[in-house]
Amino acid sequence: MTISLRTMLILTFVMLVISTQVLAGSSDDNCDPKMGITFMNWRNWTPVTVKPVVSEGHSNNWVGVFVNKIAKAKYLSAGSPYPVCAKIVKPIYLDETGTKVLKLTVMLKMPPGYDPENGDWWYASYDKTGEFSWQQGKLSGCIPCHKQATDTDYLFSREVRKAAK
């Protein structure tokens, strides 16, 4: 049995695409920053906000909130604690229209023991594509504000849902 060069190239391309998706960490269940977490599929997640809202904690910028399937039930009910691998993305918009994303701020619930004093949350800032991060981890610019929301596992879900109505 011989395989044509064309068939071989197609199979190689398919394998490359599949392996790239796995290595990129774009799946909702990847919560290991060492595996190269990206948030490129955030637009496919559940939007909590129908339109942008002003966020005092994000320099009074217009933001949206999107949650992955793991975070959805807890966020929508303002419940806690969140399960491991829950992901929340806040796109920071240019204005109230929400048509131009400037950057993304994200939160990812890590396994117990990552940062127990701060709810085991991992924070990051990403470019508007959700692919490249310039800061991530236990961010001093995020933790003090989120400590005010310990009753909802360090998230302002009640406030966001109220503002989004």
C-alpha cells in the first residue's frame, strides 16, 4: 500500500493542528500555567453581561464578563466556592459599545494550595486575542481588591449581575 504525497501532507497538517490545540492549552479544563494557558476561545463562553458595564476596579473602564462552563453555575448564582479550572474573562473595552477590545483580564481557579490566603486564584492580563500574557500569577494589582469579595470566592458576581440588568 502506498500513500500519496498529498495524503501524507494532509495527514501531517491534521496532526499538527490537533497537537497545536492541545499544547496551546485552549481547553476549558486546562488550569496549569506551565502548559501555556490561553483564553482565545473566551467569546464562545457564557456572557454574563449583555452590554458593557463600568468597572471601578478596572480603572472605570468598560468591561464585559464571560465565564467558562466550569464557572457558569457558580457565577450566575453568586455562589462559592468555585471549582478548580473555573475561568472568568473580563474584556476591557474602548467604550460602552463593546466593539473594540483593548485587553483581557482573567481569573483562573487553581487547585487547593496554590494561594490559600487568596482563594487559590491565578490572575493575568492578556492581549485582546487571549493568546499572549504580559503578567500572570499572584498579582499584587488584583489581590487587594478581590479580597473584599471573600463571601463570593473573591469575585464580584453579585455586583456585576446587578449592573448588567
